[in-house]
Amino acid sequence: PALEHVSFVAEPGRTLAIIGSTGSGKSTVLKLIERFYDATSGSIRVDGIDVRDMAQADLRAQLGYVPQKAFLFAGTIADNIRFGKLDATDDEVRRAAQIANADSFISRLPKGYDTSISADGASLSQGQRQLISIARAAVADPPVLILDEATSSIDTRTEALIARGMDQLMAGRTVFVIAHRLSTVRNADAIMVLDHGRIVERGTHDELLARRGEYWQLWTGAKELD
């Protein structure tokens, strides 16, 4: 089994960070929440309703997703943001970009939101691509947000800009965060440490440091988070 005896509650409007080494089960938890596959035992419930009793379209309409690597397609900047909500107005697209901290750089582009990009977004920096990905999640205005190592491949300077955008996006939502950089999860309402498919620790940043256990070893560098 990929996960064993994993049980937790994500409170509405709060942020739950999930950390652990490669193979610990972080991505499996997210895939179960998104229902990319179903649990072979136990259940995943949203507001008390088993996700297996929900239409996938209804479930995923409640979920916003910001991946580690932004996927862009050939079209305008506005088209790429609007992919999060196909009937979004121009004002909604701009507002989403403002929430994501992307409006500033988009406005400086030759044609602003009407600037065309290639399928891989090669004309944009990695940070700019990620900001568009955040704006895409923002325009959908989902109650639940999933951030899957959204800043792991971004330089520290750019990460600060993206972090501000994500802070605005996260406000008032139930958020699941997977992160390689522990500095990005220290303010989470709860942190869950996975190891070989099991929860080995859970608590706030300060609580986990005080226990001087697995999280403390990762935070102090005594153990690496690969």
C-alpha cells in the first residue's frame, strides 16, 4: 500500500502543509483528494460526502491546482489565465492577475494581456509562467486550493514575489500545500510529516520544533528533505 493509517481533517479556511521525502506518500494524498484514483480502503470526504458519490466534474470544480511546473498553451496571456474559468470576463482575468501579483509584468508586455505566447511559454521566465498559473487558479475562485511544490524550482528572489501572490490567493480558502522548502510552510495552520506512507508527526511549526523529532531534523538540516 502507498498509504497506511493516514487519517486527518482539513478544516475550512485553514492551511494544511504536507511534507516528507520522495516516496513518502505526499503526491498520493493529493491524487486521492483530486480523485485521480480511488482509495482501496477508507474514504475521502468533502463536507461529509464521499468523493466517490460525487461527479468528478463537480468535485474538481471545487479544487484549484497550482502545479510545480506551470503548463501553458499557445495563445494570449488572457487565454491562458481564462483557462481556469472559460467564461471569465476581461475584468475577472485582470483581477485574478492582480491577486497573483502578475498584473505588473503582464502590463509591461508589448500587447499586455493580448500578448501571444508559445505552447511552452518560452518567451516568459519560469517565475512569470508560475504567476500565470496562480492567476489561472485565482480566476476560478475555488473553495479548496492545492499547491503542489509550486515554488520548488524557483529562485529565492522570484519565490518572494510568487509567495505574495499565493498568500492573496490562499486567503479564506482551504489549502493543501506540498513543499520542498520548509520556509514556505512554517506559517501553515497545521503541518503533517509523512514517511513511508504513514503520518509520523503533525502539529504547528513551533510545536514540531519543540518535539525535536523528524520535522526538527529537517528544519535544522540534520536530515535532508529530498
